[in-house]
Amino acid sequence: MPDVIIKNNRFYNPVDYILQQIGGTWKAPVLWRLRIKTFRYSELEKDIPHISQKMLTKTLRELEADGLVDKKTFAKVPPHTEYSLTSKGKQVVVLIESIRNLGLELMKKEGIDYLAMIKEEKKNERKK
Amino acid sequence: MPDVIIKNNRFYNPVDYILQQIGGTWKAPVLWRLRIKTFRYSELEKDIPHISQKMLTKTLRELEADGLVDKKTFAKVPPHTEYSLTSKGKQVVVLIESIRNLGLELMKKEGIDYLAMIKEEKKNERKK
DNA sequence: CAGTATCCAATATGATACTG
DNA sequence: CAGTATCATATTGGATACTG
């Protein structure tokens, strides 16, 4: 298996190539949210639990560099930014959905109903 | 999104759950080979370029712990070991194939025909 | 044959404070 | 609002030598 280099990133095989673009802790959560609508930086920060500013910024820069996400800046007051999926981004989100579905299935075999769990969480949040 | 813990591993969501089991540099290459046949330790080591003994051992231990791979030890002389996919392992290999296919597609858009590339490599190896 | 053990460098992630 | 900068820690991965 050869080393391949695309855009200064080196990888060993096609799986490695994809996992470098969607792997790690934070890329999938960001991409998954953008499948629905565009998000502003602060919206992503609020909506993704546990993410730090540093990791959100780093994740967004890498997704832009890999051509999965588009960034639009609105210079007017108050200044803001909007992130959205590119067509390549939409393509990988389809894959993320497959990964997610397998995850849900295997978690159920471990006795965890993840969808019910987050539904319950949201209910409790609304009560606060 | 809650923290979920299964078998002492903590993760944030179903995608994270899967990527912890098949992500990293070496798990997919091992699983991908086992889809065809069982492999001995030394066969994997020879067949996977660049992998170190340390990472091969670590990868195999994690795949065993996650229930993706079975290990059989034959104590007789010469002693040897055989690794094979469990049914869960076979299930995730299906997903790895989807990831690989998307990888091949996106690499082609970057001008790289990976399959032709490795075919050429193997031809050169046989000449040696 | 199939690993362990040890040392070391690079990367990933988090916490906190600061800024155009 | 949307980031940077800095410091600290944890994890990952490679090289090398050794072993039941």
C-alpha cells in the first residue's frame, strides 16, 4: 500500500483518507448539525456539548480546508458568520448517517437506547 | 448530548462510538484483510506496510476487546495464532467498505486512481 | 512465532485569558 | 460576535531492544 499525498495530507488508503476528513471527536458533530441548516459560530458552540472554542475553531478551519464546509462572513453590525455544507460536505454526511445508524444499532445490542436517551435529556432541559 | 459509557469507554454519540472502534490508522487495514480469510500475526505484519509491532499488537488487542476479532492460539510446535472476524466484525466491515468506496470516489476527483496505483505497485513487487 | 518493555516525539484536547 | 494566544496534560505512534 503506497503513501498518497493530496493537499499536503499523507494517508495510507481510501479509508484513511475519509477518516482524516471526518474523524476525531468534533468533525462529525459539526457536519451532522449542518445537514439541517446553516449555523453561526455561536450557535454551534451552544449546540455541541463539551466542545471548547479552540476545538470548534480548529474543526471549522479543517473542514473548510478539506472543502466540506463553506464560510460566509457578514461584516455589518453586529458582525456574524455562517457555516454551511458544500456539495462534498453533503456527500460525506450521507456516510456519517450510515456510521450513525450502525452505531445506534450496536448500542442497542449493548442495552442503550440512545435516541430515547437524548429525547429524555431535551425534555429535562426544557423544564429548567 | 449525553456522555455514554459502554465497557469502560466513554463517547459522545453513536458516530463517536463507531469511530472509536474502527478509527485510527490501523484498525481498518486489519479488519479489511480479515474479511477474506484468517491471518496469523506475522502475515498481518508482512501484509500491512508501515505498521510497527507495537501498533499491530495494540490494534489486535483493542479489536478483540471490542468484540470485532477472535483470536485462536495453537500451542503446538511451531506455536501460532490466528485472527478472524466475529459476526460483529463482519458487520463493521460492511461499513468500512462504504467508507472505502467514498474514499475511492473522492480520490478520483482529486486525480488519483488508487486502485490502479496499487495494482501497479504489486506488479513492480513481483518483478523484484 | 508472537509478542513485551522502554524511551521519545508529535498531535489532540482542555482551561483560561485576551481581542478586532 | 467570532475568534486568538498561551499553558498544560493526555494520547498516539515510532524506534529499538528484548523474551516465553
